[in-house]
Amino acid sequence: MAVKQKRSFTGLIYILPWLAGFVILQFAPLLNSLWYSFTDFQLIGSTKFVGLKNFIGIFTSDAQFWNSLKVTFIFVLIAVPMKIVFALIIAVVLNQKWAGINFFRTVYYMPSILGGSIAISVLWRFLFMKQGVINQMISIIGIPALDWLGSPKIALFTVSLVTVWQFGSSMVLFLAGLKQIPETLYEAARIDGAGRIRIFFRVTVPLLTPIVFFNLIMQTINAFQEFTTAFVITQGGPLKSTYLYGLMLYDQGFKFFKMGYASALSWILFVIIFLFTSLTFKSSESWVHYGDKP
């Protein structure tokens, strides 16, 4: 018993730095934000408890809340499926045994290392400006220049492409999953007369559903919290068509100094993400297939 207690104490010593960092830098601020969501905390002046006033105001009298929520949901519906599908397609291509394939795997992973930074967002803005490289390229084939960032109809789609472009992490997971699929399953399918497309949808995709599930959860959480790309590229415009939830939260907290209101907004977002995650976990019982289950 003494040896077991000594080992437990030693393990606690090893995790103590992480535990202290978690409590001080994450858990304590989390509790503080919950408290501030019930107050009129404005950085300057005294903090006054207002109960549910912030939440009631958000849902009943803040039109920008509903607009940013709608924009964010559209952004998630555009960016996440495109990113997962694109990552899967590229992973299938890079799973081939070609000469120099490791070089191409590295190249395709690079956007995920660089993506999300302010520099990449600035670069994206220059690429899609009205006189940018993209319009110059499509003009060669006779397509008229598009106002990628100035049109409310396509600005959100343009911003979403930045997220889709950062598909490297999802691609690596899919690639690892493809490596784990036994070749015997493909051989059996070919013997039964199945073609490549049928094999892909009947063998490959079902065996990759656990990775699809993980990517869906993680990428959706990230998409709901997206801020940098829209802030740098469009600042929420034009006409608030790219005014993501993260931008509204930032404006309330750091532009208008309404930290209590911003804290309430952040907890609403937490609840939305929690509900989505719970529903996705519940639905996974019907479409995620694990190898150790019949």
C-alpha cells in the first residue's frame, strides 16, 4: 500500500505544473466569466450584479446577435463539410504509392501550419480583392471579375475558403486511417466484382467513419469560434454579411468594453457548441462504425 501511495504521489508531482496552469489560466477565468455574465462589468468603474439582464437583452433586443448567429451557422455549414470532403479526397490521392509522395504530403500539410495567422489572412485578402490574382486568373478564361469581398452574396463563401484551405490536420488523420484498412478487404471486394467507386463508398468510407466523426466534432467547434479570418479580411462586412459570432463577442468586450455582456455571449456560444456535440455523439450510434463492433 505504501509503494502504491508513493507512486500516486510521484505521479501527482509530475502533473502538478499542468494542473496549476489549468486551474490558474483556464478554470479560474472560466468561473470568472460565468460570474461576469451576470454583471454589468465594463472594465472601467464598479461591477454591478444584474442577474439575467444580459441574457434577456441578448435574446430580446439585440438584432446583431441573431444576425451573427445566422452568419456563423451558415459559415459552419459551408466550411466544415467542404473541409472534411476535401481533406478526404486529398488523403485518398496521397495514399497512393508514387515516387516523391512524401514531398507532396508535406506540401499539402503546410497550410495547416501557416493557416489562421494574420499574415495568411492578409495574403488571402490580396488574392481575392477586385484587382487580385484570382480575378486576373479567371479573366484569362473569359469569366468577368467578381467582387469576392465586397458582395454580401459571396463574401462569406470567400472567407470560408480560408478555413477549407487549412485541411492539413484532417487530411493527416484520414491518411492514417487509410493506412490501417487491411488490403484483404479491398482484394475481397475486387474479387466480388466491385469497382473503385463502389469500393470507396462500401469499404473505405464506412471504415473511416470514426475519423469523420472526430473531424466533424473538432472542425465544427473551431468553426463556431472562428475570428481571425473574418476580422482581418472583411472586418465583418459588407453589410455584416461576414459578421461572425466571434467578431460580435470581440466588439462587445474590447470595442465597447461591455465585458459582462461579452461574457454572456461566450456562455451562449458554449451552450450551442455543447448541444451540437451532444447531438453529434448521439447520432453517431447510427452512422459511425467501429472495427471491434459487429
